[in-house]
Amino acid sequence: MIRHSKIEDIDEIVAIGREVNLSIWTPADYIKEFARNGSICLTKTDDNDGVEGFLHGREGISAITGGAVFELHNIGVRADLRGKGIGSMLLVELRRECGRRGISQIILDVRVSNKTAIRFYEKHNFTTVSTEKGIYSAPEEDGYLMTCLL
Ligand SMILES: CC(C)(COP(=O)(O)OP(=O)(O)OC[C@H]1O[C@@H](n2cnc3c(N)ncnc32)[C@H](O)[C@@H]1OP(=O)(O)O)[C@@H](O)C(=O)NCCC(=O)NCCS
């Protein structure tokens, strides 16, 4: 099932984050993020409430439209479970949650080399808005700003 993330998920979320080489968030970062106003943190669990995947991000205001926008910070699926629809399920639930909150747009950054993720986002109707020079470090890399209207 997909549910809001809880403190008990954090160790597994951090482990998946390390495994997939996402920007490193510490357990303390997640504790703060779960409690933050405007954050959405979702976990996909297996039958034993083990974590298979997660996503999180924050609600904000679009500088362009002035409307509510959701900035997706991280999405990750356990390496041995990728390609089975878990990431898609998380994004579908995120869209529902955004709809409930009156958010009409999702934005995100992705490394230009992360072809799997780019294809995944394109499949979910995200389009590339611009290239952002050198926004990533270790290793330094450009990113694409991608967006999807809901
Ligand atoms: C990106 C990610 C979250 C996708 O989750 P997932 O559960 O594997 O994705 P799904 O099974 O829902 O796949 C949906 C689509 O994504 C694309 N995709 C997923 N895995 C892929 C792979 N290994 N190679 C190519 N495309 C792939 C395909 O278009 C796929 O559609 P299809 O099944 O019709 O071919 C997952 O691959 C992941 O955790 N990657 C590492 C972390 C990461 O890069 N996060 C994004 C940071 S911006």
C-alpha cells in the first residue's frame, strides 16, 4: 500500500537513498521533513510494512504563475524492485494528494545523465523546461528542470 511516511520508515528510506545515490538526507532531516507544513512524504510498503519505495517534496508558490506548485525533492525505489510499477504508483498517489491540496503543477530537477529517471518522468507527462548549469555536485553535473501540469 501507499501511505504517508512515518518515523519507523526512516532507516529503510535512508538505506534506499544511499543505495540509489540520491542526495543524502539524514534521519534528522526526515524527522523534520515529515513534520514540516506543506511537505508530502509517501511510502510504498510491502505486506509486512517494509519500505519498497518513497518520495518526498514540498508545496510552494510558482514564481511564474503565482499558483501552488509541488517541488519533488526525491523519489527512490529499492534497486531489486525497480521496473515493477512502484515508482509509478507513488507518482499517481502524489498527483491525488496534490489534487486534494489544490496544487496544479509538479516541478523537479534531475541529473542530465539519469536517463532512466528522465524516461520515467516523461512517461508520466513531465516535460523539460530548461537546463540548469552545474546544479549538482559530487560529481558536478547539469540538471534538467522538468514540470508537469495536473
Ligand atoms: C526512477 C525510479 C524512481 C522509477 O521507479 P520504478 O518503480 O523503477 O518505475 P516504474 O516501474 O514505475 O517504471 C515506469 C517507467 O519508467 C521507465 N523505467 C523504469 N525503469 C527503467 C529502466 N530500468 N530502464 C529504462 N526505463 C525505465 C520506463 O519508461 C517505465 O515504463 P515501462 O514499464 O512502461 O517501460 C527508479 O528507477 C529509481 O529509484 N531510480 C533511482 C533513483 C532516482 O534516480 N530517482 C530520481 C531522482 S531525480
